[in-house]
Amino acid sequence: MARMSYLSAIERYEEQQQLIHELLLSILASVQASLTNKQAYQQLVNQYPFLELQYCLNEQGIQQGDNVCFKRQYSKKLGHIGAGQDLSARPYFLLASSTPVPDFTSPYISTATKHLCISVIKTIPSGNDEQQFLVIDVCLTELIEFIMGDTKRARMTPYFKVGYGLIVACLFCLVFYLLYKVFAGMVDLVISEDTQSDPLKPFTIIIFVTLALAIFDLGKTILEEEILMHKDIFRHSSTRRTITRFISTILIAVSIEALLTMFKAALGQTEYVIPAVLMMFAVVGLLIALAIYVYLGAKAEDVLTQVQRLKVKH
């Protein structure tokens, strides 16, 4: 459950590009109107937490004044620099200087904040005959979270990661305990003299190994899906991937248990025949159900993606 990756942010930006541009245009107009009103300006900053930097350029592309930082963490580092730097070679300035229509950049890594961002630039009137250009940089990942209504959940992400981390730690501790039982059983199996009288004794060790494998896979899945990777809850593929990996772990554990039960039946304990057969049928049923789920889920997501693309085109 990491914060949104740059790849996911860019994909979402391409899907919601028109909505994002309209939102940024309205924010740009509000910023321009509130430049002389500190209270309105502060309200704007509080309302749109994805805003990062604001600065002005003259007709030659030279920055007029230092950066205006919307976020406090950038004030000390970036709030007293920027004045006089030449930005005339930037693509957004070249486009904005040739047309009065506001222009937007493609997503890029900001040299100032080191975040994935986009910039919007607009021609504004000045006190003299020269044109000025107002530029605003916004953090793209926070912007996507804002328009998707995911800001509050994103703020809770560190706490969720701590909770999942504790669960994963407990699972791995249980794996270490089971491995300890495995090695202890193997040592006892080697030095014991009554192995021939109890041919099923090695199967106890195999059961511990199977449980350790299943629990380790479960902990690994939670670690990767919920802590290390970004999980886009608005995409069905993310949920489908998690369910698929979880069911696969169960399939492996049940399959090995069914095989062990079948071995016990082959060694003379006929009461295990029916449970072994039933477990094998359960494995086959789970496998078929998982295949149907993955197939139908992929089909449904493909239909939703096509509908979204049609909406964007229109």
C-alpha cells in the first residue's frame, strides 16, 4: 500500500487529462485573483494541497522574483531562490509565448522538489506594456489522489503499513517456529531407533514444512501487495492480483496436504482414502473457480477500460 507510483500517476493523468486541465485552469484563475489577498490565497493553498510552487516570468523567460512555495516544507529550501534564472528554453514557455491560451506540460520530474509534477502557464497583464507569465507547479501524484477522492486514505497509508508490517512479522515468526520443529523432528528421526515401527513419523515433518511454506507465501504476498507495492484500489486488476496470489497459496497448501493424505492411505491407513479424494476434488474445484474468476475479471476490466476511453474521446 505504498503511495501511488509514477507509472500509475501518469496512466491516471492520461485518463483524466481533460478534467485535470479544467481544474488547473480554475485554480490558476483563483491564484491570479488572490495574489493581493493573503486570506483568499491561504484558503486556496489549504483547499488544494497538491500545489507546490508559483513564479512569474517576463517576456524573455527570466523569472521575476523568488519562488512562492505553497508547502511549508519547501519554504526554507526553495522560497528564497529562483529570481533571475533563465527559463526561456522550457517547452511550456515557448508555447505560452506564442499563444495567449494557457498551456500545460507533460508529466516530468521537477528539479526543485524532485517529485513528478506538471506545470500550467498563463499570460497575465502587467503594469507596463510587457507580458508576464504566471506558472504553477503541482505534484501529480497528490493531484491524482485529490481528484480520485483518495487523499485521506493516502494520509493513513503509513499507519496501514505499520499494521501490515506487524502482521507480516508475526507470520514470519511463526514460520521460524515451524522450521525449528522441522529441524528438531529431522534430528529426532535420524537418531531415533523406532522409525521402522512408525513409518508415518516423517509425514509429521512434511506437514510442518507445508504449513511453513503456506504461511511464508501468505506473509510474502501481504508484504509485497500491501507494503512494498502501490495498490490502486480503483482498478479491479489490483484486487484480482491479490486474490489470485492468496488463492494460489491455499491451492499449494491443500494440494500438498492431499498428496500426503494419499500417501498415508497407500501405506495401509485406508480411512484416509476418502478424505484424500475429497481434498483433490476441492483443489480441482478451487482451480476451476480461480480460472473463471480471473477470466471474467479481465473481461470486465477490459470493457470498463474501453468505456472510459470512449468517455475521454467524447
